[in-house]
Amino acid sequence: MKQPDTNLQKDQYQREYERREVLVETRIFDGDKWHECRIVNISVGGAKFSISGPFIQNGALLVSIGGFGEFSCVVAWQTSEGLGVKFTHNPAEIAEVVMGLAMYG
């Protein structure tokens, strides 16, 4: 029996953008109130937050990241311990944030 091509499988699940591991205190606005949380990792495409929900699947959020500003995103997934978002904000501006967080935390 032929073995699966593990390189092909890895490529299938490769993210579009490289993620940066960070631990940054931040806030998320769900349209009703601000929630304190922490960014665990971030890329131009999205981010993972340490926060409990619940949040509406595909619901619009606003993320306030320290001195960088506020950025629009939507809920991609959630668990009892975390939240994944997809940024809907200008990718060039998000790239600057990712670079700034990677350099300065």
C-alpha cells in the first residue's frame, strides 16, 4: 500500500502568512463592550487571542492594539480558552503592526 506524501500534506495546511508568537495585552470590541485579552500569535491574515467567549461566528470585531491603533476583523474560530480572528483591515497596515510587535513586543 502506498504511503501518503507527508510533504504534500504539510503544504495543504501551510498558512498563507507567517505567524509571530507574541504576548501582548490588548482589547477586543464586539459591538457591545470591550473585552480585555492577550494576543498569543499574529500574522497579516489573523491572530489568536487568549480570551473566553462566547463570540458570534463570523461576527465583526474591533481589536485595539496598544499604540498601533484599532483594526477590524471577524471571528474565525473559538474555544473555551481562545479566539481566532481573520483581519478584514488593510493588509499593509496589519503588516506594520506584525513587524512592530515582533520587534518591540
